[in-house]
Amino acid sequence: MAFDFKKEYKEFYMPKNKPSIVTVPSMNYIAVRGQGDPNQEDGEYKRSIGLLYGIAYTIKMSKKGDHQIDGYFDYVVPPLEGFWWQDGAAGIDYAHKENFKWISVIRLPDFVTKADFDWAIEEATKKKKTDFSKVEFLVYDEGLCVQCMHIGAYDDEPATVALMHEFMEQQGYALDISDQRLHHEIYLSDARKVSPEKLKTVIRHPIRKV
């Protein structure tokens, strides 16, 4: 059985659809930075996802080639995630998606070193005849957060976020979003195949004790 991060780390990937407090450890990611409306056909966001999966599957399938990664075990590629912000906005303004800035990410297993990652960029560039120069190795230490499973359309997220903020304040916490600590989403559904009202998205916000 391939290792499945969603099943093995349910506290990070499968929270209940009511807010909870969680401490998230440092994790390594494949990452692409960009800006603009994520819904734009053939836009920067959709191209970034293609780049992420190109590297994710190069690493996953490395077991079949000459580059053998120390400590490798078979695993399910973790879900797509994203860190989002808008310059000059305290929260997220869903009416102005063209102002979005984002870092799209896919988690890396801990056994993948920066050297393995660099090999994957080189290998994918050669095999897929694609420019992967925008893809980076990102270490992100998220720390103390409030999170909740949001079920429904992405545009309906503000209602879930409001519940999260109300809960954290009741528990004695304050929002701690900054340039380093960002609005975070984990996409558990494929929006191309699942109707909007059934989409499952983990929403996570950084917090601090008051």
C-alpha cells in the first residue's frame, strides 16, 4: 500500500467542518509563485499547476530510473495547496481575483533532499521539453493555526473564515496573518470533476495567543 499523507496525517488534511486549533510542523514543498485570477483559462495559475505536477511525478517515479533516492518509499502524491494574499488587503477580497498573489505548492516527502529536487527539475526539463525554472524548493514552518474543512464553492469561503475567526477569539487567540504567515488552502477535490457545492477545501489561518 502506498503511503497516503491525507490518511496518515488526518489532523492536517481531514479536519472536521467546524474550527479547531492545530500546530503545523515545518514541511518541504514544490512551489511556484505567481499572481492573477486563478480562474483565467490558460492563465498563470493553471500553468503553475502543470509545473508542480510535472515535478511531483518525476520524483514519485524516480524509483523506476537511475536516480535512486535514499529512504524512498512509495506514496500517493499529496493534494494541491495554495498560499494566497492581496497587497494592501487585510483579508481576501473575492470580488477582485485579478489582485491575487499566490504560492501554489505540493508537499514533498521528507526523504526528498534539495539535491534530489534539483535532479528532478533537470530531469523533467529534459524529458518534458518544458521550462521548470519557476519551480522552487520551499521550506514552510506554519506553526500555530486555526483551521476548518470548508464544503462548498470557493466564493463561499468567507462564511467559513468568519466562523474560524469567531472560534479563535473565543479561545483567546488573535489572527497573525503577515508577509510570512499566509492564508492557506488545501484542495481535497478536483474542481474539474466535483460540483461546486461538494468541493472540500481545508482553510487555515495563522494565529497567536493574545
